[in-house]
Amino acid sequence: MATNQSTHNKPFFFNYFQSLSQTPHRLRKRMLATWTPDQELNRIRLRSGADMKRKLKWFDLVALGVGGMLGVGVFVTTGNVARNTTGPSVFISYIVAGISALLSSLCYTEFSVQVPVAGGAFSYLRVTFGEFVGYFAGANILMEYVLSNAAVARSFTEYLCSAFGVSDPNSWRVEVHGLLQGYNKLDFIAVAVVLLLTLCLSHSTKESSMLNLIMTIFHIVFFGFIIIASFYNGNVNNLVKPKGLAPYGVRGVLDGAAIVYFSYIGYDSVSTLAEEIQNPRLSLPVGIVGSVLIVSGLYCLMALALCMMVPYQQIAETASYSMAFQRIGWKWAGNVVGAGASLGIIASLLVAMLGQARYLCVIGRARLVPLWLSKVHPSTGTPLNATLFLGLCTASISLFTDLDIVIEMISIGTLFLRFMENGTSMVGFASIRWDHGYYYSFVSLHGPKVWST
């Protein structure tokens, strides 16, 4: 009997080791597997169950793109860059960075029109380079979104303190002595903002878009106030004296452009709404490109206004606009800057949280994370599970983690994604169009914009 059992087990072990020997081949095949745009648009999308509701129009996308970019980047970077890197020519750095962002947005426009799914950069890279690159990109995307949203939420507390005239934002945080340094100041205001926005996004995308539209209009009016007030109190001579428009030379202008480029991050969230737009082929190009153009103009005017109001050597590295208004005797305007920046933070946080949930939803469809995260609620038409899950993750990080620690973890992932996205433009979609010639093209790939980007 023992002999018979041993004989019976031999085929089992043989089949097991034979299957085990195929693991490298299967793993390599899965890593390099690609999906066609048609599969992404149809078969894979069915894994979410219900469809997202198509209620958004082109003006919703423009407002979401502008709201996503008009955060606090211009307030944080402009003063420091103007004083230490570019001088009065910081507005030229914003122009250069804006051109780069515009070229990159054209790449996004090309992708989103040809593959109008909610996965954004994850879907584009997965279709072009395969499963492994898609998974690696998806992990970077989620890390970038969750960490940056936590950082933005914590910065909301700081600007809210500024709006109320409180100099130390830590006075509104709870210090816990038993925790490590950098994780011991609990920010319950940031948590409350994240959770409220999570509930709003879970309920309806269209209502969230209308809320963003209202906040974005007020934020643009606030930008207009700063620009007009600065021009009214400014002096053109501050742009050329004492060392000329570009005291740090062309190198300083280009270095400044690299720094201020991060103020343009946010337009990519618009592409994740492709499944909720009534006419994606028309609305997506207008929303993505239009929002970048509007924000570029506002940033350039803001930078120019600051350098006209104060000589660049005297610009404060932090809270530069508030300090500039104090120098001309408008101390009350510092509180206005804090209030406007707080409003901009909420708008940019709403758009970013909108995008991160749709990324996770599509990553779930690819079964790279549990499938239940890809489910769309039939009544709300939103990716409810992904929205709630990432909302809780963002709230947890924003509660404990200091702003400086979070910011250090973001930049490398962002740069990697931008490199891969533009590489996709040069390599991937050209071959997709040759193989699947029926896809609509908004902008030609075979031009200088891809190489310039």
C-alpha cells in the first residue's frame, strides 16, 4: 500500500515542479502583457459593475483644472525663487515652466482622447509598456497623491492661522510627547477637512464640481485683487534696479523654472474624469489645455506683481505676499492672503482627491489591488470604496506626519511619472495609431512638442 501511495504521489510532485519551473516565464509574460485601448474601454471597465454618471461639461473641466493647480504653490515658491534664484525675472521662469506644462498637457490630451478611461497616466502607461510598468506607475501615482494631499491638508491649518492673525500654526495642533519628532503634532483640522471632502466626493461628482467652481471663481477674484493692488502700489523700476531684470543670468531663470514647475501640478486630475464627461473628445482638450493656459497667465502676473511691489533683495522667502503688503502699509491684506490661500487649498485638495479615487478604481479593475476597490456605486455613480479608502489613508497621514517630512517623499515620484508619460508620447501611441488606425487624434505626435517636453 505504501508503494502504491508513493507511486501515486510521483505525478503530483512532477506536475508541481513542472508548474513551478514555468513561474519565471509566466511572470515575465504577465509583466510584459499589454492591453489594447478597446479592451480598456469595454471589457475591463465592466469589472466596476455600474458605470460612472456622465454629467460633466467642458466648463466643469476647466474649473477643476484651474482649481487643482491654483493651490499654494505660487505663495510658497515665488518669494524664495525671486530672492535666491532668478531675481525680478521670476515671471519669465513661470513662462518657461508654463510652456513645459502646456506641452505635457498636450501629451495628456492625446492620451485622454484616445483612451477615455478614468485611469489617467496609469492606463496610458499600461496600454503602452505593459503590466509591470503600469503597476510601478500606479504605485507612484497613489503614493504621490496620498502624500501630497496630506501635505496640502496640513498646510491648510497654517494658512487658516494666517487668516486669523495667528503666527504659530502649531498652537492649533495637539502635541503628543510620546511620539517621534515630526509625528507628534496632531492636526485635527486637516483631518476634518479631508473627511468632509471625502463625504462630498462620495455623494456626487457633479455637486463636487459645482462646489469647486464656486471656490475657484472666488479664488480667481482673490488673485485679481493681489495683482491689481500690487500693480497699483508697485514701481516698474524695481524690475530693473539695481542689477537688471535677470541678475542671476539665464541659468538662474532656467533653475527657477524647474522649481516653480511644481506649481502647475494638478491638470492631470482632469484626465481621470474621462468616464464622467458628456463629450470627452471635445471637453477633455478644452479642459486640460484651457486650464493650463489660464493658470500660466495668473502665475506670471502674480510673480510680476510681487517683484514690482518690492525690490527682489527685500522679498521675504516665506509669506512673501503678506510681508510685501505690510511693507507698503497694508497689514490687513496679509489676512486676506491667508484667507484666499486657504480657499485655494480646499479647491486643489478636492480636485486631487477626486483624481486619486479614480486612479485606484482603475488599478482595481486591472486586479493589481483588491477588486472591491474598483466598484462604482450604482446610485451615486462614484467609485465609493476607493474614495472612502484613500480618504481615510490621507486623513491618517495628515493627522500625524509633519509637512516637511511629507514633502521630501513626493518629488522623486512626480519627476519619474512625468518622464514616463512623455516617453509614452514618443514611443507608445505612435505604434497604437499604426496598429489601430481608427482612433481619433487631437494633436499630432510627430512634432517638436514631444521632444521639447
